[in-house]
Amino acid sequence: MDITAGLIIFGGVGAWLCVRYRAAVPALFFGVTAVVLFCTAPLGSGVPGALGTVVHGVSTVGGQVANAGHSGDSR
């Protein structure tokens, strides 16, 4: 296991322990650190692009739904 994987596991375990003992700010810190390390690792390098695709798809569908209600047919 390389150092990045160890740090990701450490961040996840740290976040879990902080949530278990109800320490919100440290849990947020550990969680964000684990996500950032995961996204910069080779295994998680596709996560930001995939997330962007999902957000774009939701935005497109949301726009279509919003525009469907304004089709001009108001009875």
C-alpha cells in the first residue's frame, strides 16, 4: 500500500471517529482531506469529470422540466 492509500484510509477512519464522537468540524476536515487525496490519486482521477457530467445532466433535465411548465398552454 502506498502512502496515498494510507492517507485516504486515515482520513476516512478519522472522519468516522469524529462523527462517532460528535465532533463536526474535525470530521469535516478529515472527510474533505480524504476526498481531495482520493481525487488526486490515479484511481480517483476520473471522479471530478464524472461528477461534472452528472451535475450537467441534472442541470439539463432540470431546465427541460422547468421549461415544460411554460409551454404557453395555460388553461
